[in-house]
Amino acid sequence: MKIVVLKFGGTSVGTIKKIKKVAGIIADYRKKNFKVIVVSSAMSGVTNELVKKSREISENFSDTEYDVLVSSGEQVACSLIAGSLIHKGLKSRSWLAWQIPILTKGLHKNSRINKINKNKILNYLKDGGIPIITGFQGIDDEERITTTGRGGSDASAIMLAKFFKAQKCIIYTDVEGVYTTDPNKLKKAKKIKVISYEEMLEMASLGAKVMQPVSIQDARLNRINIEVKSSFVKKSGTLITKRSNIINNKIITGISSTNNDAKVSLIGVKDKPGVAASIFKPLSKKSINVDMVVQNISANGKETDLTFTIKSEDLNKTKKIILENKNIKFRNLLLKDGVSKISIIGVGMITTPGVTFRMFQTLANEKINIQVISTSEIKISVLIDKNYTKKALKALHKEFKLDN
Amino acid sequence: MKIVVLKFGGTSVGTIKKIKKVAGIIADYRKKNFKVIVVSSAMSGVTNELVKKSREISENFSDTEYDVLVSSGEQVACSLIAGSLIHKGLKSRSWLAWQIPILTKGLHKNSRINKINKNKILNYLKDGGIPIITGFQGIDDEERITTTGRGGSDASAIMLAKFFKAQKCIIYTDVEGVYTTDPNKLKKAKKIKVISYEEMLEMASLGAKVMQPVSIQDARLNRINIEVKSSFVKKSGTLITKRSNIINNKIITGISSTNNDAKVSLIGVKDKPGVAASIFKPLSKKSINVDMVVQNISANGKETDLTFTIKSEDLNKTKKIILENKNIKFRNLLLKDGVSKISIIGVGMITTPGVTFRMFQTLANEKINIQVISTSEIKISVLIDKNYTKKALKALHKEFKLDN
């Protein structure tokens, strides 16, 4: 069976008019002799509205009931899509996660899909039906409804593609694909035709909000080709696939930048095992997300300097935690708000020497000072003053030939 | 186990504030050492909103998907109530119909509860939990979601009371109980303390919208005591119970009246078997609800006159059907809009002679002409000009001592 999984995000099914459009997209795939499995999110705004209701009941609203509450949104969207296809004369029906069932493991509000019972859906596909499956949810061992966390419909789609050995998983969303950089920040940003899982993972981690990193990782592990595209325009999107499928003549695939970061430097930290943990453990406990971490080589073998970035909004909280925690020892604390992390990403840099130099030279030419540097196999990140973000993006985008 | 079933209608759970109030009512019952089973409708307005969405997709929206769509409303309400009770420190959880399961028979959109699996709920009650069960729905043999028609949460409550042998079923709604007549039409209307199933059935059929007749009938057949009361005020409501439980010194329990009725008379209809059917079949097919039907004894043994009432809005449609249907034969067709049906209801009339006379005399004193008369064991209905409705209600309410 030639199976394709189509996943529609909340904005794609945000109104009845859009749902009808989505039904048209599904019908087109059906005509191409694909067996189509559809996964849908809740209509945009619905989940937030339900979460708001739960908070009005209690700031500590029960996790199990939260899952029952918010999972209703996908039920509504799926029945409307199925109804729309039936109206078009197609055989379709909604499949709620418990009816399949989709089994999950882990905590409520944050489960992971563990197993999908294939029998019913396979029979339904063989009978020519188009199943419309509720994303973002499953049931646990006790038949209680679970959800897979925000953005979890992508995870549902990837896992369905895996279990049903789909040829492709198409993620329909409100953007046309993945861009070389944020089009809101740089007009010359271009849609990327094809990108590797690894590059996409870096892009997602760095704020390209097209897909959750966990779903990209699942796709990578299961070698599932993903296409990210818009449900509003008839244009091809971005294909996310394995490296060997990509004939790339560009060294750099994309450039990302963060906003509203702050830099924290601890000067004169004891250079011994467990020190970093003693610093990050209390921050983690208070849900402060530490991003970039850089530690220099110890000059005298006794002390070192540790720098990390956090969101600007967490700066005061972080300062308080560091100053009040007696286990964190250092000589001096430097705090700097208003920094931005610029990252260039590309598998091409593995085989191309001099990329680092070209990045630094480009920034130097623009008289942009580099505060901190961090590199991985396919990514180079630098911290700069946030006022130079656009300037840096523009220069790097040109330097690495992403403008055309 | 001393079990009570509490059912909350849409207006009772219409806002978060009201849901918190409902949680308070449930907690109070729990304190009285009752095992409490809760059934909830969707938050008011939600079901209509969902139905509207389905109609925007298609005027012939799939019945099976309709059930999936609208049943989501109860899921939301139940999780919020359970969450609110958990917040109060009580053991509670939502139970969706499929989790119990509640099994139904019949068509989608209009199923009837056939069986309720008691094990899980009984164990949960024994463990001290308060189950919050989605009303209005169940699953069929194929595990597809079904609904029991509008107002179906009452039916769910009655069936739960039956299967769990509850001592009482309390229907919380937005009115304080059942009244001697519509308080909007007559200020002197009084709340009825206790009423028999049979009287309540007549009242419900005649437009007292407190409960659906089918649920009252289910309660009657299973001898379940129902209390109808308001979730907004702490006052006792109306007890609906079997006749033998009622010590009633009133002949008449209530008076009802209809609005916007029209009268259709077919003069000179052949007096032979199958004639009435030939008239009402095409009307039924077009979903025209025929209410009062009166046929006079045939004067000459060959012809008779047939009169029935319908809603005013159906008058033109009815006229067209009768005139266009060749199987309906008559000499003359009389149509009259603007009639009202006034009914007095009471088991007391069985043992009290002269009730009919008193009713007719009271109307005669007010110079109100009676157009058609129809009686049953515990009800007398007359058709009058609708302009005299209030006058008739006032006079009859006084005559049968319902004013005090």
C-alpha cells in the first residue's frame, strides 16, 4: 500500500472555510491513488481557550483531567474534517485515539506514543476509507486519555508514518516551509527546498518554529521523509530527509538568531568535577532554561570562567538564585542583558574548511564584536549585541550565498 | 450503598464560576455520606455552537460524525467539574461514556441507553471517588460514539439511577422546579412540591420544558424518584414520584397552555379504516408535528369531520400537502390560525366528578368560546382563541385553588 500521512496544524483547520479547503487537499491526494491517513490538531485558539478555563478552575489543575479537557479539541476538528469529506462523497470517518488505540507511556500532559494498533486502520484503508485521526493524544494502560504535549500532533503524525510505513509525512502549517532565516527579520530569506534532519534539528532548537525538535528526531530515527508546506497556497514546501538524499552545493543551509537573551558569566569558579552541576541544578529546578554554555580552559588549573545564556525575562530570578545559593562559589558575577545568538547551520561545513573564519571575518567587517563562540559539527553560534542582529543576519546571508 | 445521582444541565455549568458552585453542591452531598454519581451536560451554548459548525460544513452533515462532534461538549464540562473537585481535595475523575462503557442501541443522534457496565464505577465509588459522567452519550456495538438526542443528559441520569439503584435522581437546572402553570404567563403560578410521573408526563408533553417526556417515562417505569431543582438557589424543588407516594388534596396539579397553534379541519372525510393514516402519513414524512386530534362520530355512517392542531409555522406547508395529496379525500378544508390549547392536569380528577363541567363553566363565565375538546384520564384539553389564553389561565388557576 502506498501510504501518505497528512498532518494539519491548528491554523490550517482554524475556520470552517479552512476545513473545507483541507478536505479539498485530502481529496486531491486520494485521487493520486495514495492511501491517505490524516492527523489533525485542534482548531487554532481552541486549546488555549480550554487551558484558560482549566486555570480559572485551579492554577494546579489536575494533569489527568487536563488531558481529558484539551484532547476534546482534536475530536471536534477531526469530526468536522471527516464530515466535510463525507459531504464530498468520499468514505471517511474520525478515529479518536482510544478507538484505534494509540497507546502512550509516560506522564500525563507529556506522554510519548509507544504503540499503535494497526489492524482497524489498515482494514479501513483497504476498504477505501480515509481515516481522520486525532493528533496530540493517546490512552495509557488504564484507558485514560493522555496528551503528548504542545505541538504533539506532529509527533502523532510521525509515529503514524512510522507504524504504517508511510512513504511520506506531510506537515501542513501556516508557513510555506523552512526558510534560510526568519523572513520577518530578513526580507531576502529564501525557502529551503531540502534540508537534512540534523540541520533541521539545529534550526528547530534555534527557534525555527515549524516543528518540535522531538518530532524531527523521531523522523530521523525512523528515516521518515517529511514535507513541511502551507495548506493555504499550492506550492511545494521544504523536504526534510536524510543527508545522503541531498545534493547540496551550499555550505550553509540556514542562519538563525535568538531574541531577548541575557548572558551570565561566573568568573573564578573552582575548576573541579560537579561545579557546573551545582550551578545548573537550582536553575533547572526553577524552570529556567539555560541555552548556550561556554567554559574556558582553566589558566592556572584551579579556576575557570563559566558563561551561559538565558532568556532576558529570567535574568533577575537567575541572579537571585546564584547569589542566594551557598553551593555556588565564584569570585565575580557578570550579567549582561540584550544579547543575541547568531548561528549558521549546514552539513556542508563538515567538508569545507574555513567556514568559521569566514563567519568571523564577515562579522568583523561589519564591526560586530563577538562575545562568546560555541560550535558543533554542523553549527557555529556566536553571541553578539542584539542591536546588531539584523546587520549580522544580512551580512552572513549574503556571505554564504543564501540570497539567491 | 446509599447512592444519589446528580445531573447538571447546561445552564448549571454554563461558566467557570457556575462550575465551581456545582462542585460545592457535589461536595455537600458527599458530606452527607451519599455515594454520589454526577452526570453533566455541556456548558450552555456549546452544543449549539458545535451544531452550527456542522451545518456550515453541510446541511446533511453525517450523523455519525455529528455524534463525535457534539459529544465533545460533555467531555469538557466533566473534566472541569472533576478538576474543580480535585482542587477542593476530593477524589474525583471524569468518566467518558466509552470508558465505562455506556452502551446504546438505535440510530446515531437518537440512540437509547441499553446497558451500563457497572464494575468500574462501583469499584470507583467503593474507593471513595466521585465519578463525573458525560451525559447525552454512549457507544454502539462498533465502539462509535452515539448521542441520545437533545436533552439526553436527563436520560443518562435516569438510566444511571436505574442501573446503580440510586435512592434519588436530582436534576439540577435553571428553574426552581415544576410550576402549576408557566410563571411567565401567570404571576400567581406556584411551585409544585410533589407531582406524579403521569401528571408530569402530561405537563412535559404540554410544554413544561423542565424534562423530556421520554426521561420521565423511563423514571416512571423504573420507579426512580426525581427531584427537579435549581443549582443557583438553595431551595427544595419539585419531587416527581409515583402516585401512591402523594397525599394530594388538590384535584388539579397544573395547567398548561400552548402558543402559536393552528387548527386544521377536514370536513366530509370518508369514514372508513385507513383514512386518518392517509392524512397523517404525508404530514409525518415532512416532519410536521400533529398535536391534538379530534374526530367526531360520523353522523350518517359514511362521512366524518377530522380536526387537528399543528404549529402555526407549519400551516402553509400542511395546507399544500393536503391539497396536493390525491389520497386525501374530503369535501371542505377549514384552516384557522391563532388558537391555544389549555389543559388542566391532575390525578385528582379520576376520583372527583364534575371537573369537566367546572372547567367549561369557568371558561363560559369569562365568555371564552371552546372550539374543540379532548380528554384523557388525568387531563382535559380545550382549544380556544389565543387572545384569551391569559384570561383562561387566570380563571382556571383560581377555580382549581392553585393560587394559594
